Amino acid sequence: MTQSTIPAKATYSVIFANQRTKTDPKGYAKMADRMVELVAQQPGCLGFDSARDARGFGITVSYWESLEAIKAWRHHPEHMQAQADGRNKWYAHYDLHIAKIEHSHSFSQT
């Protein structure tokens, strides 16, 4: 899933690599849909790219205007609940990285 438009200026990315458990797939899907809806409404969010393989390994990269916007998202009450639920039942493990994007470019045949 790709929903990102990154401006030419320096921005930030949050890279969330994770391994899903098999626990409560319907609950996870509902939560994930809500997070997609909610993050799109956050000030400073520029979009995201996300993929998951058949074994449950996924990577989501979200793009942000500032570190302050990332911090606000991290502390959003619904997102905090999703984080807690993720640690308690939906993720076997995860890694999260924040990086500054200095340059980006794209290619498309269409």
C-alpha cells in the first residue's frame, strides 16, 4: 500500500518493521484500518508506504514534516492504545527507526 507524497525538502521517516503473531487477526485488521484513517488526519503527516508478506512480516514507513509531528503522533491516545495492544498480542517483535530524509526521487513507467 502506498499513500505518500514526499516534498523535495528534508523530511523525516518513521520505519516500523514488525513480525505479526497469529493472535486476533480480525482485531488487528480493525485496529490497522483505524490507524491508517487516523494518521492521515495528523498535522505534519505526509503519507506512508506499507507492505506485509504471507508469513506476517511487515514494514511501514511513514513520512513527517518534523520531529514534533512524530512525537505528537506517538502520544496520540488511540495510537498509544494500539501500541500497547501491539506489544501485548499482535507483534512477536518489532523495530522502529526514525530517520531524516535528505533527498528522494521516484520513477514510474506510467
